[in-house]
Amino acid sequence: MQYMRAHGNIPGPTQRPYLTGAVSGMLASAPSILVRYLSGSLLSEADALGSNLWIAVAFDVSVLVLAGMIYAAIFKRAANDTRGGWMFGASFGFLIWMIGPVTIWQWTTGRALATGTPAMGIFGAQVIYGLALGGLFPFVNRALQTKMR
């Protein structure tokens, strides 16, 4: 690891990947929430949670902020690639769709979160979230880096 340290390849404290992931996740949640609202999956999620629409939105945003932080932890420096970030993000969006509403929700509750058009809306929203997250991450990181200098 000394070779890596000597050439500056270890992220320093000013490179804040988790903060970048959280901010990118929050910004990327906007198109995801819009797709969920338009497809009716947000109402389906609110019914499944037994709450109103705003609590479902707050729940989604908090989960997507956490997902942005996980994205930063998994991809590390590769997340800053402006040319391939969209591909990392879209695949990550697919992964969190498979893990979240498909696996964890059905495993814990024993029923589907949504069916029909709302289910397709959840899928599309997760992939669009990942695409936006991967596209925004390098620019948010660059903005945070210049702010901290």
C-alpha cells in the first residue's frame, strides 16, 4: 500500500465520498419520486406502509439518500467517472430495485409492494434514480471539493 500512498491514490479527508453520495442521492431522488407519483406506485407504497403520501415520500427520500451513500462506498473513485458514471448508476438502480422492493419487502411482509403499472413504475423509478445518481455524482463531488478548499 505504500506505493499507492506515495502516488496520492488514497482518498484524503477532503474527498468526502459519503457526503457526495448523500447529496447526489437526494438530488437524484427527485426524478424517481416524480416517476413513482405519475405511475401510481407512490400511492401503492403509501397504502402498503399504512400511511399518507407525504410519509411515503419522506421514507423514499431517506432510503434513496442512504442508497447514494452506499453507492459511494461501493464504487469509490470509479463513481467520479463522468463517462461511465451513468452505467454504474443504472446498474446500481437495478440492484437496489432487486434488493429493496422485490426481495426485502416481499420477504418481510409476504406480499408484493405493488402489482401491474405501479410495479413497473417502481422499476422505472429505481433505474432512473440510479441513472441520475451516476450522472450527478461526479459533478456534486467536484462542487463539494471546491467548496471545501
